Amino acid sequence: MAAVNVLIRERMASEHAPRIPEVTAHLVEAGGKRLRPMLTLAAADLCGYDGPYDVHLAATVEFIHTATLLHDDVVDESGQRRGRPTANLLWDNKSSVLVGDYLFSRSFQLMVETGSLRVLDILANASATIAEGEVLQLTAAQDLRTDESVYLQVVRGKTAALFSAATEVGGVIAGAPEEQVQALYNYGDALGIAFQIVDDLLDYSGDVAATGKNVGDDFRERKLTLPVIKAVAKADAEERAFWQRTIEKGKQGEGDLEFALGLLNKHDTLAATRDDALAWAEKAKTALEVLPKHEVRDMLRDIADYVVARIS
């Protein structure tokens, strides 16, 4: 990870536009968990890789992730991330979008250096899938017809695609057997889904000091996430009218968040969402069983537990 951080700092530099490293450093050095690049290093290590390109791929994954965060904060008009003001708030939307574009370009340069067309295919596909998931969310997030299958499609796009690509490319660069590469993909996919479900759950039940987000941000931004989708499915006519007013039409007033929280508790949707997150974490751990016995495999199991530890 130290080598990854060195490479990230080298490649986020810009000779002609000093704002690029300023904006990037604000986000990259904000104390994020670096979970995705760590997964790439772990997958490569688990499959016996001893070359230099796991570091390139880990940095690639972090650049893609950082680029999507910069773009997301503009789309969501967010003012805070990881407990700090967002780049779009400190600079402006134009800087955030353009620096995000720069990081995407840097990520493609890094992945090309590995000389693996398959790696390029996996990460390019993941980048497209992330964008697709974000666009799908734009149309699905405020439509009460959005059900759990559409939610899962959104989550697989905007979050799980990069987790599964991060683990899959680690196996590919190591030349692992196809069964192991598929297992690493399955692990990353399930882990990413668990990760996003936990995030969506904590938006309604988390501690602002721990999450860096205000409780109810998703409600205020009219995002139909899993706790609300489950509540809408159980809603009577009066409750559905409430969700239509607040989520579909965006007419929110004082006390609406508290009323929404009351409906989530009434229908036990927070508990049901928690159960879903735990089930996906178990799927991630099960996927690891075909991989070689190794201390890193045990660590990957621990990461699955870590992702859901905040709600366990």
C-alpha cells in the first residue's frame, strides 16, 4: 500500500495545471479506507503474484474510485464527504468534473502499462458499468415503481462493479486458474453489494461523527434506497401518498424525515435491510472457499465481516 500511495502521488501530479493535484490530494489524502486497492493487492498476493503490476492496478482502481467520487459529489450537490467539505464546495463543479476526467485518463494509462488486454477489458468495462449504474439511479431513485431488483442493478453498477473488478484483476494479473478468478469476482461483487447496503442503512440509522454524513441525507436528496423501497412495498394508501409527495415530487417539510423514520421502524425495514447486508457478506465469504488456504484469504474473510461490523 505504501508503494501504491507513492505511485498515486506521482501520477496525480500535473506540470501545467496545479489545481489537479490540489483537488485530488484533498480527496485522496482525506483518510479514506483504501479498501478497493487493498483488495487488488490481496487478490494478487493470494494467487501467488510476485511482479510489479499489482501496484499499478491498485492505483488504477483508486483513481477510478476517486474520479467517480468527484463526479458523484457534483451530481448529488454534496457539501461533505469523509467529514470534510467536498471538492466542488471548496473549488467549484467545473474543477471537480474536469479533475475527475483527468483521473479517469490517468487510470487508463496505468492499466495499459500492465500489457494485459484482459485487465484493460475488465477495468474499462467496470468504468462503463459504474457510469451506467449512476445514470440508472438518476431515473430510478425518484420512481416509486423501483423495486429491489432495480435497486440491486443500480448497486451492482455504481458500487459493486469496482469491487469485483478490483479483486478479479488481481487474480488475472497473477495468472490464476479461471475457477479462482471467478471466485474473486464473486467475492468482490457480494462484498460491494453488502458495502452499499450498509451505507444506505447507515443513512437512516448512523452516527454523523462516524459516517461523516447527516442522518437522512438520502431522504432529503430523494433517493429511493433499500430501506425506503421495502417500506413502499408495505405501504398503505396514506403512506404511499407520503412517499409520493416527499420522494417523487420532492415536497418536503418540517417533520417529514421523522415521519419517514417512523414508517421504516413500523415496517421493520431497517432490520430487514440489515439482514440483507449480512447475507451478502456471508455470500462473499462463501465465494472464498475455492481459493487456496492462505493468511490473505483469512484477511479477505475478515474484510467481509468488517464491512458489516457497523451494523452487526
